[in-house]
Amino acid sequence: MNQYNIQEAITKRRIIPFSDGPKSATKELKTAKEDLQDAKDVLALGKFKLATGSAYYAIFHVSRALLYKKKYRE
């Protein structure tokens, strides 16, 4: 597995400054919670592929919220 360095990502402009990030983080967390609930709901119905996709989006939005809290965005 590759090791990623945040400073390298900044230098290569894979993540960039985003001063409004902390304001947007709350919305991202709300979206992540909704996606996680969707994943649980469809998993209960035996829809494994759909549950996996919803869980993936929950992880994406939580990761984005973490970046936003640090005043960065992808």
C-alpha cells in the first residue's frame, strides 16, 4: 500500500486551500450520515451492491469533511 504525504499532495496541487471549508464540513457530515443510513437500509433488504455503493459515498463525504475542517479541498 502506498504512503501518502499531505505536503506532497499540496505541492502537487492534489489538494488546495479552501478557506470556507469549515463551514462546508457540517453539510458533508450530514450527507455522510444520510448515505450511511441508506447503506444500512438497503443492506437490510439484501441489496449488497447498492449498500456497498452507499457506504462508499458515506466514506467519501466523511473524508471530504476532514479535508474541509483543515481548510483544504480536493
